[in-house]
Amino acid sequence: MVLRQIMNAFLPAPGVIERLGDTREKARDKARETLVILGGLAFRAPSGSKMKDSKGGPETPLAIFERFFRDSGFGSKVARVREQVSKIF
């Protein structure tokens, strides 16, 4: 529950993923670190969730992370964001 709230606070635009396109190297590094930590937490989180995905099953924290990563990262209009996301993934 708390992890889902954190992900919904940090990942949607304008969020951590957009910071990967920042011109300052320090901001990009911190955004990358944050995404790695969130991804690790999502991977280790229990899959029990009350939210439902499009198939009717529960949407796990990992599925939420992957959805934001795919939509905001790989789907970004900013080339630097797409480049940085591909380095992480």
C-alpha cells in the first residue's frame, strides 16, 4: 500500500523519470538512483494488491513500476530520457 503511494507520487509526470533528461548531471544521477531503488522495492514487494489490472487480476507494484517506466520513459519525447531509461533497463 505505501509502496504504491510512493510510486504514484514519484513516477507520474513531472516526476523522477523526467529528471533523467535534466541538463545537470547530479540531478540525472539522483533520478537514476531513485529509479533503481524503486524498481528493487517493487521487485521484492509482495504481489498481493487490491488494484486490478486490465485483465482483472491484481496489479502488482512491479507491474505499476513497469507501466510508468514504459509509458513515461520509453514513450518520452525527450531523447535524453529515452537514452537514460535504456541504460537502466
